[in-house]
Amino acid sequence: MAKLPLGLLQQFVLVARLGNLSRAAAQANLTVSALSHQMKQLEERLDRRLFERGPRGVTLTVEGCSLLEAVGGHVDGIEQALAAYRTRHHDALTLSASPGIMSSWLVPRLPRLVAVHPELELTLQSGSSLVNFAREPVDAGLRYGRGEWPGLHSERLFGEWIAPVAAPELIAQMGDADPCDLSCWPLLGEPASSTRWRDWFDHHGGTQPQRYVAQFDSLDALRHAALEGLGVALGRMVTSKSLIDAGRLHVLGDNYLPVAEAYWLVYPPRSLEHRGLQVFREWLLAEADDFCRQLPGMSRCGAVED
């Protein structure tokens, strides 16, 4: 059998680990059909069935698991060895960020970056899962958390705080209901792992409801439900600001709650000498400072101020 192309094995490892052709194709910058064809080609060349294909994704067969165990570590080693060379194209920058901060905060500001640095070639990857910088050709990321990512450089951009938000249609429907007393308002529940409503009631008083109008396992679906007037959501003020400014959501009362998490620029040590990242970092920190000056009580270096 002729030698297998390295790229074919790299795509196999990616699909095997993600268990989903669509997500793997997005990371590999391929169409789903092209990636599926490559996996079938690999199976034909090995004369082995590597995947079980189902409506919710793909799972490895026994022989697929064996192949992943045999080649996965070697592919990782090659990716790590090549990562340093990928950064030599100094004007190209690949950035990863969650959909919320990407669409509501970063993208609206990018025209200013492009205007002053037209030489930059930006590739933006939007997704909720954390990038593995050791395996993926990504130069930096915007992350939401507490800054605890071992092996990565982390620079705090700004903090976050939450408050109840509702659509104007719901507020009109509720008439004279007190916006500071949520006991009579329909509330939207968050993912089961979230304690934000409990934290909010503990801080501002009141009783957490026995049940919510609806419970969501996705913050994106929760935000859409609030926009449609289904109920009151606890909104992140940073990612909700554009919707509030546009009048599509309104903050109920003036009871805000600072949270422990913040937004960070993170990047691996290999990106330290990447000129594109240096340019982007300088611009991003300036934008973060300007954003904080627009919001009373916000600080880029600290939490929400009292």
C-alpha cells in the first residue's frame, strides 16, 4: 500500500476527536462533503471501516479506535512541531472567540482595526469549545472565565456584570408591575449548571421561583427567548449592550451584579513574536480601555467598581 498522505491522517484525528463532521469541516476549512469523501477514501485505502455514521454524528468503530490510538499522538507531535513555522506569515492572524463576544463586541469594532492596519489578514473562528493551541493553527483567542489557563498568556480586557433584561413587548404587557420586584415577572431559567439566578437573589433579596417559564441549555437560545418577549433573562451587560442600546432589551430596575468571570485575550508562548498578534493586541487593549470608559464603574484591570 502506498504511503498515506499526512493530511488525510490529520483530518481523521480531527473527525475522530470531535465526533462530528460539520464541526471538523469548519475547523479544517473544508466542506462537509469534501471531508466525508476524504474519510471514505481513507477507509477504502486501509480496507477498514473506521466510522459508524448516524444522524447525530459519527462514532469510531473498534478499528477506528485502534487507528486513533496508534496515530493520534504522532499527529499531535507533528502539529506542535509545525506550529512555530505557521506564525512566520506575520500579517496573518487566526483568532478564536465565543459567538457572543465575537458578534456583539469584536466584529462591530473590526472596521477600525482594518482601517489602521489593512495589511492584517484576519481569520475568525467562532465556537463555544476551547481551542487546543497545541493542536490547532490558532494564534490567539478571546475567552470568558477567571484567567486560569495553564501554559497560556492571559491578559484581562474587562469584567462583566449581569442584570435582569426584558423585551419592550413584555414590559408593556406587564403594565404597572414593579421592575425591581421580580416575584410577579415570568423568568427564564438558565443551563442546569448555572447559579446566576441564585446568586442574583442572594445578593439583591427576594425568592428564587419554584419553576421558570422555560429552561434553556443554551445562552444563545435564552437570549432569543428574551428578545421574543417570553420572559425575563439575566443578561450579560457586555454582550447585551448592543441590544440594549438598540432598544430591543431593557434592564429592569437598577440591580446589577458583578460576576467573578471576565473577558481575556489568551495566546500560547509561540505567538509572542508574531507581529500580527502584537498589532492586534495593542489595538485590542486600546479598544477595551475605551469601552470601559463608556461604562460607569467598569475597569479593565479590576472588577466592577462600587
